[in-house]
Amino acid sequence: MNAAQGTVGSDPVILATAGYDHTVRFWQAHSGICTRTVQHQDSVSFTGPGPGSPGVWGARGSGGDPRGPLPPSHGSSVSHPTSELAPGFFFPTLTAPAAGERPGDHAGPQHDRCRRSRNLQCQRIFQVNAPINCVCLHPNQAELIVGDQSGAIHIWDLKTDHNEQLIPEPEVSVNSVHIDPDASYMAAVNSSGNCYVWNLTGGIGEEVTQLIPKTKIPAHNRYALQCKFSPDSTLLATCSADQTCKIWRTSNFSLMTELSIKSNNPGETSRGWMWDCAFSGDSQYIVTASSDNLARLWCVETGEIKREYSGHQKAVVCLAFNDSVLG
């Protein structure tokens, strides 16, 4: 991506943001101009495609207070498969609270569904007894990683319906999970502000993916909300309620850059949370979504803000960004 050149008409750039103002906005990434606004009856968040997936975004409703806590629940169970799975043509969707509800309001089972991207027919259902916060599709297109509010991470093998579970911190909500495009690492962040990283092995053919603990990063001093690997697998970004997005080198998981929306004016109130982020295809830029109603385009290396996307009337809580050349 070139931050100063290109147009939506000539470049296959997709930047969409959504938030608590019940709108989804589409932008010219290079200029900051909003080209289209779509109204939605609920607040919206994206269940984005996992690395290597077919590039389909599913939208889900999400109500409640954007600054509210993330309460934990307990237990898990797996449902029986409903049909055969054809890897490569599926994307995950989450059930979500209705408007006015918080993520922990449901005591009953929560579902993660696999739907065919062509006809949106539900193929498999994975059921746990805690609200599900996040889902990531493995690049092998055959395993889903599911994080829930009880602190559990589930590795669901879509071919065999087998389920493995690990718990980095009991009773601490897992808010985001992500696997890098090379399938070398998996990261997860939680409400303690910690980021856990595992090395991945296997996951090819009939071999089940194995997770080997790599490191624990005390990334933030408040809720960690999102984690994303860069397309070249050299960087990991984490977003938090502490008003920062931090970028870590995957070579040794040291801090490279801290992107902050904290005010330098002592009299100014908090600008809110950093909710979501997405790297550009060349891994040189990153877009963030935050509670101050703005999305921002940053230079990864310098931390400089290159563009601001202003138009939302309430918190921007999620985004989808793709500037890769489409085949």
C-alpha cells in the first residue's frame, strides 16, 4: 500500500469500519473520504476471515456498553456434526447479544457456526457454555480456534469434530485469538492485558495442530481487546483499553512501536479504547479503530499517523482492511 496514492477505482482497496452508531462506513484508504454509509439496526462488528481464508466477512450484532467489563462464564461442550465439511469454502460466525445486552448476560450455551460462503447454510455447530468472544480460522482451513469468556481456548478440528482445550488463565476472558499466515505462531490476548504466544506444529494432512508455549507478554495494563499478526508474519499487534496499540517483533517478541491516542493535555478526558486493528498487505501500515469515533492509518515503523477517518458518531469498534491485489 502507498499511503499517498491510489484510488478505489484503480486499486483493490477495501476499508470498512463499523461502530456503535449503527453504521458501516466504506472509505478511500488513501484520502480518508467516506464513499458509502450503510445503516444497520444493531451495532456491528466483523467476524473477519482467518489467514488464508476466502476473504469473506460476516457481520454480527453487538449491543451493550462499549466500555463495559467482560464477565466470565463457565463450561464447554461440543455438538454433533450436521454434515460433511469441504475445507476452503467456509467462514465462522458468532451468536451475539441483542441490543442492550452485555456479552456476559447469557448464561446458556453459546454457539460458533460454520457456514458455506456460497449459500450460507450452516454446516457445523460448536457449542460451549460460556459466551464466545473470538474465532480464528487456521490457514489449513480445517481447524477453528475459539476463545471464550471463561478463559478457555478451544481448537476445533472441523474434519473430525475433535476438540482440544487449553486455559492460559482460568476465569480471565479470552478476547482475541489469531494465527499468523505462515501458521508458525498463535497469539491470544485476555482481560488481564496479557498476550500468550504458542509455536504451532503439525496441522498438515491428517496431523492435528500441536501448540507449544512460546512466551507470555504483559502487553497492557488494562483489557487487551485484539491481536493480529502482520501478513509477512514478522509483527504482532495488540490493542487495548489502555488507549494503545502495541506492535511486537515476532523474532523475539520485543516491543517495536507503541501507537497511542492518549491526550497530552492533562485537562482532556480519555479518548477511549483501541478496539481493533488490521495491517496493510505490505505490513508497513496499520489501521486502528477506537472509542473516540475515529479510525486511523499509522506508519508501523515510525508510529506516525498518516490518515484519520472521521464520520462515525460513536465508538468505532471494528474494521476490515484489504489492500492486497485480488486474483
